[in-house]
Amino acid sequence: MIGTRMGAAEYLQRNAAELLRLDPAELHALADVMHTKYLAGNMIFVIGNGGSGSNASHFCEDIGKGTLKLPEDLTNDAKRRFRVLSLTDNTPYLLAWGNDEGFDRVFVEQLKNLASPGDLLIAISGSGNSKNILSAVEWANRSKLATFGVTGFTGGQLRTLAQQGLHVPLDDMGVVETLHLAAFHWVVDDLHRRISM
């Protein structure tokens, strides 16, 4: 945790410097694949644990609502909307699978109920090695979903397992999660521009 060794100003400067090191092509790739799935009417699923789970929920909400042109889209029933769902948000489902079959099943079993070939799975894992994330991505790849991994640290197994990815090469989980969320906010804005401007 780099903040334990820094004052507030230095910490903010470090975050800003790391933000500028992100590869813009990876942000564009995420926006592009999401736009493609939007046009095709496919579902987009987002998963993550802990802070990454919170980012999954936040990203899902922003995509579902933040890509609309308000207030016009509220009364336009013909307007196509993103079909997006964070699989971190059904607490009883997560607890049932986790308790009965093991925590590594909590995402893949939901996908088996909900996903179809052509859908998109966005998997967020700072370490890139969370078993429940890897299990879901492995299943999604076998089941003809598109997969996009969002990672930190070295990227772990997720970086090579996912078909595309966004990588933050840092070994501080808090900064990694902050930069993931900043990237997601640009993606939301870009998708809003594409479909609602």
C-alpha cells in the first residue's frame, strides 16, 4: 500500500503518473467490443471480487444508465439499451453457490443460466489469479463468449486466458482498482458518445 509511505500530495501525484501510463489502445479495445455487443443485442456480464466486485457493479450501473441521453431516452421505448449485468450483485445466489458447491463456482454457474454464445464477459481481477474468475473465463471461452480481462500486478493467468485485456502493471491493489475505475469511466463516456450524442 503505497499510501502508507506517502503524504496525500505525493500519493495523488503517483496515481496521476500511473494513469498516464495506461495503454489507450486497451481502453479503446474495451469500448469497441462493448459497442459491437450493443449493436448485436448481446448480453454483457461483469464479474470481480472485493474492490473489483465493487468496480463491476459500478461499471454495470454506469453502462446501463450513463450511456443514455436523458431525459429523451426515458420516453423513447424504441431506443436500444445496453444489456448489461454484474454477476456480483445477486447475494443469495452467490451465497448459495459458495456455500453448497464452493466459492470458485459463484460466477460460472450464473453464466450457465444466463449466457449465450456471442455474449461478452468482462472479468476484473487485480491479481489475475482468482479461481472463480478464471473458472468463469475458461467456461466462457469454451462456450463461445467474448472475454475481456481487466488486471493489475503481473496480470496473472487472466491476462493470457482472456481474449482481450486491459492491464495496469502495478503491485498496489488500491491504485490498480482506482485506475480500473478511471478507465471504465472513459469507456462509459465513449459509448455514450457513440450511441446517444
